[in-house]
Amino acid sequence: MIRLSSRNAWHDFYQRGRGLITERQTYLETTTNVADHEYQFFQVIDKLERTPPEESDKTLAELGFSFEEVNKFIESGAPTAELKLVIDNLAARGMSDFVKVDYHVIRGLAYYTGVVFEAFDRKGEFRAIAGGGRYDNLIKLLSNGKVNLPALGFGMGDVVLANLIADTPAAAAQRDAWLKQEHACDIYVVVAKEE
């Protein structure tokens, strides 16, 4: 199951919420960088499913947000225009049953700028198998401004994937058959830089 979300939707939520609560204004006045404040807010959202509700409520309140308003936004599950495009595209390929909008997903890394996603097993027994999303500025940042190219990428967890394969008999059989091949690869090393 792919859980889709949008950093843009969360950014809009954050922007709408700024200034509505007096404590938030006080916090922002003492914060030199509003982007840092937004990043801290995103970090709380990223950990909502793994943090006790009382702790999330307290941290959100310190940032000037209501736990209730955050949950209301998450529960709405209303797809943004950018998410609707992705959903419609997947539906045209017969893949609607494998994707859902879930605003619990925000991806904690600051470089994401658009649609984000996490892939889970259908039973929901494991942590995310893979996760990623859109990042418009990362390549520009990494190339010191020499290349400005938006991109989309993802990473996979090898331990979670190994556990999923081990728990899926057909996948485990394919893995075992492959490992018995005469020319099976044991280790593959990529050297990013010689030094």
C-alpha cells in the first residue's frame, strides 16, 4: 500500500495557522528563522504515529498549533490538486487499490518540496518498506548552484524488505532459488569517491 501526502499541503496548513494563536506569534517573534519553526512543526508531524498523543499535543502547543486542528486536517484526507493528478494517473493504470491519501506521511527531511509517499505491506505489519518524494532544490544545493534540476526519488529499507521477503513464502522461495545460482552476487560495492 502506498500512502501519499504532500509537503505543499502541509506548508499551506502551516501558513494558514500562523498568527491565529497568540502563543504562536510570541514564539515566532523570539525565533530568528521562521523556516526553522516550520521545520520543527514538520518534525512533530513526522513523528505523530510514533509519539504518545500527550507529548505531541504539548509540543504542538509550544509551536502554537492545536493537536485537534492537526488531527482534523489529517483525518480529512482531502487530496490536493497535485495529489489528485497522481491518484488519477494511477487509477488510469488500474492501481487505485494500492494507493491512498494519508497526511500522516510528511517525510522528515527538509529537502522535500511536493508529493511525498511511503510504501507499506498490505497487512500493515512492518514499518515503511520505502519512502520518498519530490525535491525541487536538492540537486541545486548539492551542486553549489551549478545544476538546477527538480527530481523525485526514494529509499528502501533493506531490513524491512528482508523481513517481508522472509514472511512471504513465494518471495522467500524466489530468493532461495536465486541464491543457489552459480553466479550469484554476494557483495556489490559502489565507491562514491576514491579518497
